[in-house]
Amino acid sequence: MVEIVLRAPAKTFILGEYAVLSHGQALLVNTQPEFALKVALTHGGDCRGIHPQSPAGRWIREHRFLFQELDIEFIDPYEGKGGLGASSAQFLLVYYLQKLLDERGLGQIHQVSLTQLLRDYKNFSHQGKGIEPSGADVLSQRIGGMAFVNVENAIGTTLSWPFVEKDFFIVRTHEKCSTHVHLETLKNRDFSSVAVWVEKGMDSVRNSD
């Protein structure tokens, strides 16, 4: 049995989680342990760990002719506790799996544009209620490292943690609100006013200040 494993990091917003909802920028950090997608050719068509109504589940159904003979299992090292990008990781992994199957080899994968990835993610994640998801998380997980993400232009850059004598750690509050539910409550609010503070924070990181 042929089996492959695709991986995507966890993500945490540092700055700009609301700014990107008004076409601003964001700074995210991608960390381990990583999410994984185990794929085997079994002719069974089984899919475990991905909800059929999630963006990844809908992407699989849209391309079921490619997935129907695969056994797929999504591995979440955080055991469903949420908040670190499991849903966007699912989409990213099945998205690139579909490209791998459809584009005839690994050589084509690097040609998949961030613009197309972002467009497809939004199309499969937004149900028409409230504010459209920014897609900053899926871009960040595609880029890796510490990622500057501009969702308006679908571009991003990555760099290493710049502070020699400082580090960060992530504290889990155990309070998780599903992103799509939260965005439905925001409706058409404008968050562009926070963009200036995001830019100040990004300048600090760029200057190791």
C-alpha cells in the first residue's frame, strides 16, 4: 500500500487578526507540532477527521473523482481543542493533494499561486453570512515561519524570529469561538483603523526593536 503524509504547521496571529478583515496586513507565527494528512491508495474512499461541511470537506466533494479511491486521515496533534488553524490546515493539505493528483507530479505544485489559493479558500469557506474570512491563516501556513501576510494582494514573506534575548509562548485559554460563527456576528464592521498599529508592530519586528 502506497502512503504519503502531507504536513502543515499550526498558526497563531500576533498582529492584525482584525485588520485583515478590512484588507489590512497581519503578522502570524507558524509553529509545531504540525497537522498531518495521511493518504493511502486503498480504493476505499474513506475520509476521517474532516467534517464534510468544512471548507476541506467541500473541496473534497468538489473533486471527488480524484479523491474517491483514496483513504484520507487528518491528524490533529491538538486533539480538536481549536484555535491553532486546524480548519485552514485541512483545506491547505487537501488543496495541494488535489493539485498533486491533478497536475501530474510534484513539479507543478510550486506553480500554484497564492492568489488562486486565497480565492479558492474564500470560495469554499464563506457561506454568505457576515464578514468574509480573510484567508490570512491559510496563506501563513503555506508560507511558514514568521509570516507577513497581505491578503489584499495575496502576497507574503517569511523571516526568522528576530529577538535574540526574547521569545514567545502560546497560552491556551480553553475558550474557543468558531471563526465562521464570530464573523457572522461582526457583519459589515470596518477594522481599517487598526491597520496603523499593525504597521508599527511590523516595523518593530523588521528592525528587531
